Amino acid sequence: MTQVSLFIRGDASTANRFSVPYSLFSVYYALSLFLFSESIAQKISLKATGTFIATSLIVTQVLTSWPLTNYRVSTFWKIKLSSSGLNWLLNILKYTGIYLLIAISLITICLLLQKSSLYKKRINDLSFNSPTQFYQKLRSIKSWIYRRKAFFFVAIFFYFFTCVQLFLLDKTEGWSQTFQVILKIFTQRQSILILTTMIIMGFFLLLLLLMNRFWYVFSLTFLIDLLLTVSSVIKVNLRDEPVFPSDLKMLNSISELLSMVSPVLVMTGAILILVLTISSIVVQRKLQHQYALKFNWKKRIIGIITLSVLFSSVFFINHKNSPSFLLFNLFRVNKLFINQGETVLENGPIIQFLNNIDIKIMDKPENYSKNKIEELMKKYDAEAEKINQTRNDWLENQTLILNLSETFSDPARVPNLNVLNDPIPTIKELMKKNTGGTMLSVGYGGGTANMEWQSLTGLDISSLSASLVTPYTQLVGGQHVSPNITNLFDEKIAIHPFTASLYQRKSVFEKFGFDKFYYVDSPDKLTYTDKIERSPRISDESAYKETLKALQSNTETTQFIQLSTMQNHMPYQDYYDKLDYSAEGKAVLESRKGELSTFMQGLHYTDEAVKEFIKELDKIQKPITFVFYGDHLPSLYSGNDQKKYGLEHHETDYFIYSNAFSRDQIKKLNKNVVSPFNFNALAFEQANIKVTPFYALLTQVTNKLPASTIDPVESVSNRYNGKQVFVTEKNKIILEKDLTEEQKEILEDYKYIQYDLVAGEQYSTEWAEQKVK
């Protein structure tokens, strides 16, 4: 039964359904034991009241069955099994005595609390001795509810609004499926509906205690819930992921976010906010006294403190056996982060949002210590010396360009899509003649910053915790030091012809050590900002001109350029007069074929811009290594089954090019499938230049291990960290258990160093930041 339960539900809940404290069988057993104990006490004239027996049973049940108790005992009270029978018996008696002492103490405390006037009042309010008294109690309860009917109506409103949330998030189509969704919400989601309503009402009451303006608070609570609903529906449809706490930091770029949303939706939202504001003001003024709280200031302060403490527990929601963790488990909240696009359909946007507040960076490797890290540093010091025996010294003006091309991906590789004419012949030719192939993206339709983080740091996002979804916003700010590729160069420049407020790039790039950062409206002004026809994005041609200007301004020192070309950023509207490229097939819905043609026309303009840029690179008299890669596919291929074609939907194109000045000392590498964190090691190997010990480790990872990523079959976007898979050169997905012993050892070394840098004591930061000697 346990195996069946694990297969169907992913846990042992079905197998344990008869033994858990909340099952009907356990309740029946407890009631029977209580009645039996009470009858025995009467027969032997034992002066034990029902209250005493009930209290004793409840305390015993808590001590023996409460998950927190079980966890603490099994973790901290473990002792080595003694070979001596006497010692074994003495230990049994010892811990049984401790349990009994604790139980007696708790029973005594509970009985004393029962003598308090507050407890007696509540018992008196609920107890009855006759049918007449029972009916009186029912009438008093009815009267109590009637006096607070406004709060019950608010709770009912948000209960059904939560039902609407779950319904809107579901992507099923057709009347029969719609009915099934509604039935599923009301039959299988009751615990989620109740918990969400409780959370909303707690937030509502907290604001009410603070403001004492009923209709203002109601409108504000509804507005926040509505915005979260709309944002979640849009994000799930575009990227198959919910709204995350880290997304709130993007509110600093509200104008850019609104530009990606339909103007009709923006206008509707603005009108709704205006209507809510005016109506709440009018109703509040007319009914202010009717709905005002009658609490004195002492009760209000107690209420505010109590609710604030309760809400603060969300910061421990993923700490095992914390009160909030146990509460979410009690209400059957899905705590898996492997596929949050699916999980949000079960939990709803509010609970899923709270699930992501308590973030763990990365699992701590066993035996992590300063000695272990020092041992690994020495190991790869030696590896660097070995590699550098056959590598050349860096020239004084050695240059590396990492070019992230927004949404660049070959539509011809998309299953069930027949491209009628090729929009990217130049780049395909560059991929054939140079080191090139496909790159594993952890995003679909988005996630640019995560590919950028991996390529700059040389670290693997699939090794991070499932709840850490965006390193730029959730990790970098908390790091004391953030080692990255810029540490190896004298001059470091970032060119990002777009807004820089998304993903906190300004603060991230400052921490990464960039000397200059060119973006729209930056202090370091962009010189080239031309756009193609009606496109709102700065063209790739302009971005490459900006890069050439930076390259030509420095011929004396080593130089690193992080270039993000943003021409092909979504949405894909009526930007171009000519649409020379089209495709057929079920991968793209008929209603989105026009968007695909616009996207492909943009790819062609990128192809032409790259062709001219390569020509100019060959004219520059210094060694330049140019890494070009697409960050993710556009979210246009909704006609395909994401689980069936998950890998194909997460593979973009890349190539590494060395200019004419350095071509005589380079070698083409055969690496068909790569991860973003492989790029720098590959670039140094193609340029045949020396590496630091950290990049010696990355060279081993790149050459000895298959490329790794978040499982693209189980996920659609970049939010499913924790399910790490590997993709071979033959494009086959394998797991860690399929690696050789040598590969497992290298992977373990890599994870030790990554943990130390992102979540550990950072013993290896200076080692990782050092320049080539």
C-alpha cells in the first residue's frame, strides 16, 4: 500500500490513512477509550472527572503523535543501541519516565488553566443540560453571528473570489472540462479555499484594527487580491509560473511592465481602481458609524500584535515543523517547487506566493568545512598548472565579449513547425564553422537574467534550491562578495539597450564590478539608439555599433564586455513593413501566426547585424573572443505538448568566434550541447589562453560532465530548481545516478565550491576572484 500511495500521491498519506490522528478511525478509538476510561473510573470509585481523563488523553496524544515532537525526539534523542540488555532496559525506563514527567507537568498546567475565569466563561457559554438550553445557545450564537454579519459577508465574498481565482488559472477549454474544473474546485480544494479565506480575513482584520475604516480596508484588500489574480493569470499563461515575492522588486519598473500588457487591460484596471476608490469613499462616509469597530484601544493593540506575530510566521513557512509549516501541511498545501506552474493551480496565487517567501539558497553538502574547501582549492591549483602547460599567456589587450541575444532561437528546430524560408543563414554558417551548437535554457518565454547570471558567474542555477528562482533579486544582494568573470579583466563594460531596473541590474552590475553600464537613460549615455521601423526596441545593429565603439576605445588593456541585444524582446506586434518569413504547423496557434512572422523577421535583422559585426571584429588588431547565444525561446509555441517537447523548447543556439587577429592560435571545439555557465571555460579553451584555478574547475566541469539544467520535461520556465538533469552530446536526458564515478567526483567538487560561494562561509572568494598569473 505504501508503494501505491507513493506512486499515486507522491507520499505515504494513503497508506497511513487509518493511523493518522485526524482519521475517523483514530477519532473513534479516542472516543471509545475515553468512554471506557470513564466507566472504569466509576466502577472502581476513582475520583477522576471526565475533564481530567479527557485532558490526560489529549496531552498524551499530542506528546506521542504531534509531528514536531516526533521530529525532535527522533533527531535529538537518538542513542546508540546497547549490546547490554540491562542498559537497553534502563534507557527505556529512563525515557519513559521523562515522557511521563512531561505529560504530568502538561496535564497539571492544563488543569490549572481550566480553573481560570476566562476558560470557565467560555465553557459556560457553550455548555447546556437540556434541549431548551441547547436552543437558547443556538439563538445566542445566531445573534452573535448577526451582530458580526458584515465580517461573515466579507469572508463569504473572498471565499467565492478564491474559487474564481482557481477557475481563471486553469487552462482547460470546453464546457465539459469547465464543469469538471468547477466540480474539482468545490470537491477537492476545500482546504485551500478555507485557508486562503482565513489568510485574507486575517489581513483584512489587521488593516481594520489599524485604520478602523471598514470600506477603505475592504476595497484595499480586494484590490490587492485582484491585482495578484490578474498578474498570476497573465504570468501563468505567458510563462507557466505564478507571481513570486521577488517579482515585487520589479514594481520599480512599473512603466516597462505595463508596456508588455495589453492597453485595454491597463485601461480596464485603471477604471476599476478609480471606481473602487470613489465608491469606497462614498460608502465609508455614509456608513462610517455603522461599521466602525467598538473595541477599546487595549483590545485593538492586542489584536494588532497577535495578527502581526501570526503573519510573521510566513518567514518560516518552509522551515520543517515550524507552526506555519505544520499549518500548511494540515490544510494539504502542495509544498513542491518542482513545477510551480502546476502547483499554483492547486494552491491558488496567494498561498503559492506565501510559499515562496521563505527561501533556501542551496542544500548544504555533507562534510562541508573550511578544510574541505581548502583541499579543493589546492586540487584545482594543481589542475590549473597542468592545463596552463599547453596554454598561451594572455596578451595585454585580451578581449572577451559575451553576447546574450534576447529570445534568439532557430524556429526550424521547433517540433511540428515547418519553416518555409530560413531567416538566419549567416548565424547557422557561423555555428558550423566555429565552436557551436545548442545551449540549455532554464526559461521558456522569459528568464533572461538567470541565463545572464550563469554565464557571468560560472555557477549552475539547477544546483540551487527550488525556492530560489531569480539569483539577481534573491541572492546577489545578500552575498558579501559575488565572484564573476569580470574579476579577470582590467576594463569591464556592460551594454544593455533596454531599461536596467528589471531584475535589479544596476545594483547587481555594480556589485559585479562593471566600470561602465550603458542602458536606456543611463549616466553613461548610449550613442546608438536607432530602431527598425515601428519597433519599440533599440536595434541589434545599434547595439553592435555601441560595442564596436567600446572595443575601439581601448586597445591597451584587457577588456570584458557583457552585451545584451534586445531587439527581439516580446511582444511581437505590427513592427515591420515587410514580413518575408513564415512557417506552417500546429506548434503555433493560427491566431499567433502573425506574431511568429514578426519574430522571424526580427531574427533576420539580427542575422544581418551579426554578419556586419563579425566583419568589423576581423578588422580590429587585438585578440577578441566573441560568444553569441540566445537566452530562451519565445512563448509562441503553445500548440506543442510541453512535456513531450520540453527539451526542444529549452534549447537555443550558440557559437564562439575568434577574430582574424587571434585565429592562428585557436582551436575549434566539439561541444554540441552546453549550459550557460560553460561559456567562459569554452572561450578560454578556444582562445588557447591560461586559466585560473576556479576556471580550471569549470574547464573540468565543461569537458568531463554533460551539460546540466533544470528538468525541461517537468518544467516550462525557470522556477523549478531542484530537479537537476544532464543532457548528453546526443541530446539525451540522463540523471546524476547515470554519471560515471569520475563525473560524480567532479560534480561534487563543483557543488562544494558553488555552495561555499552562494550560501556558505565564502572561504574560496579570493581564490575564485584571482587573475591569471
